[in-house]
Amino acid sequence: MDRNEAFAEDIFTQEEQRYCLRHRHPHVHFAGRFAAKEAFLKAIGAGFSTAGVLREIEVSSMPSGLPVLRLSGWAGSLLKRLKASGVTVSISHTPDYAVSSVILVS
């Protein structure tokens, strides 16, 4: 992420950037959060064709470390239209790979 701050600004909120950058290997945490955003978009059937929405999907962590999605703008309103009462998210990573799953709760 050091090489392209503009990319980070387009994809991640300030809070997500602060979270990732305080870790020894921030790229792993950026990758996990990116995977969670992608998994959410796939869960709602939108994919990446919806430009500019990635910053409306913020991945934060509870004090226990549990990841949660905070949705705003279009992403938040679409979730309401889908009549989902909530979202669960899981993120796993190794030094080389990151994966995430998102489940819409009705």
C-alpha cells in the first residue's frame, strides 16, 4: 500500500487504513478487508460493477477482534431493500492469502 496511497484512499476508509497500518504486516489486513468488501458485494448480487461503493462498506473490529461491517450510502440502503436484518462476516489470512465470507441474515 505504500506505493499507491491513492488506491488505499479509493477503497478504504480512514479508520480501516489506521487499523491496517498499525500492524506489522499491514498488507495482510488490507487484503482481508478488501476480501470482506468483495464478499459483501457478491452476497448482495452486485459485484464490482458498482463503482465507488467500496468506501461505503467499512470493515471494523469489535474489542474481541470479531470483524463487523458498517454500511452507509447505497450499500446500506440496498441491504434494507433486500430485507436483511444483519450481516455476518468472517476474515482469515495467512502471510500470502486472504479470504472472507459474508452471510446475509434475514
